[in-house]
Amino acid sequence: MDRSCSLYCISNEIYSDNGKDTQVLLDRLLLNQVDIGDQLKSIVGEDNGNNLTTLLEKHIELAGDVIKAAVANDQMLEEKIEIYLIMVIKLLFYYLHSMKINCLMK
């Protein structure tokens, strides 16, 4: 699979195979998040890179859970997970914003 594959194409593949390869696809996306954090460490520092990786991984895990719930047609679970997913996205935004400010101040 192409490493640049987005969650959109992952969700399409999960729906098309009825969720059979879900974990394989999500594992690939999780590795991508480690790569992103590692690439940014030289700019934002080791700790910030690790923290960013953790937030990005949580984002992918929750997004994957939303897709799994949708495939299982579990609307209530899907809605609950989406709430947590939105919270993680907001945390990512604020964390990235704070890193930008810290990098500019150095």
C-alpha cells in the first residue's frame, strides 16, 4: 500500500472488504504517524515530536474505531467515538499551534 494513503482511502477499502483488513490498514497509518513525529523532531525537539506522535496515533485509532463502528452499523458507538475524535483533533490543533509559537520564539 502507498504510504501516503489517507484515512479516506482506508475507509473506502474497509467498507469494500467489509472490514477484513481493517487492522492491517490502520497499522500502516499508525506507522505513518511515527514517521511524521520523527521528521518533526529536528524542528520541534524530541519531546514535542514524541507528544505529537502520541496525539496523531490517538487520532488514527479513534478514526479507525469510527469506521469499524460504521461498518458494524453501530450508530450509537460511532457517535460516541466521533465525540472523542473531535476532542483529539482539537488537542492536535492546539498542540501544533503552541509548537509553532515556541519555535518562532527560539
